[in-house]
Amino acid sequence: MIREIVQRIVNTISAWEGITANPHRFGGVEFKLGSIEIGHIHSNGMVDIPFTRKLRETLVANGDAQPHHLLHDSGWITVFARTDAEADHALRLYRLSYLHKKYRKSADRDETFALETQALGFKGIQLYE
């Protein structure tokens, strides 16, 4: 079952505009927007996603993620996708990472980013201050 869930995540993210999916150096699949990694997933369903430290703290405080399993003082988070509900949540987090990286240098980032992230349902998320 985990294999199917991981494949669903890989298929979903790979379909997003500008995303490439390649083998990750520590196993699994890495997703990049251009040269920027938006996260990766291991074959056991472990999901690692980079954010800013401030955003990571908000996600952890809200119960949306855990600090990265190895990089405790970084902006990286870890969640598991071993059920359909966990996979849906992981996809929301990947989408947040994708949008943050996609719009970080865009002139219309505030309006566009706000509209797209509002639908994800995260609380207290302010990526561009």
C-alpha cells in the first residue's frame, strides 16, 4: 500500500508546471522547480520538505509537521505518507513549498500566492515578510 501512495505523490507532483522528478541521493524521489528542491519522498513514505526556519516553526507549532528527522535546527520538516489521508496532507505541504519557491521572485507574488495558499488551509502562514 505504501508503494502505491508514494507513486501517487510522485505522479501528482511531477505533473505540476516546471517540476522535474529525479532519484534522490539518499534514496527515493526528489522534486525540483528549476534548480530548487521543493522536497523529496523516500520509498517508506517519509517526506522531507525545505522551508524557512520561521515557516517551519509555524508548521510545527500548528501540528502540521515535525522538525526534520536529522536536521533539527534547519527549516526542513518531515512528515509520513503511509495512508491516503497522510498523503493528502503531504501533498498540501509540497504544494506550499512549490508555491513559495515559484512566486518568491514574482512581481505578483503577494496576490497570487495568497489566493493559492489560502485554499490549502494552513494557519498563520506568511512566507514573504
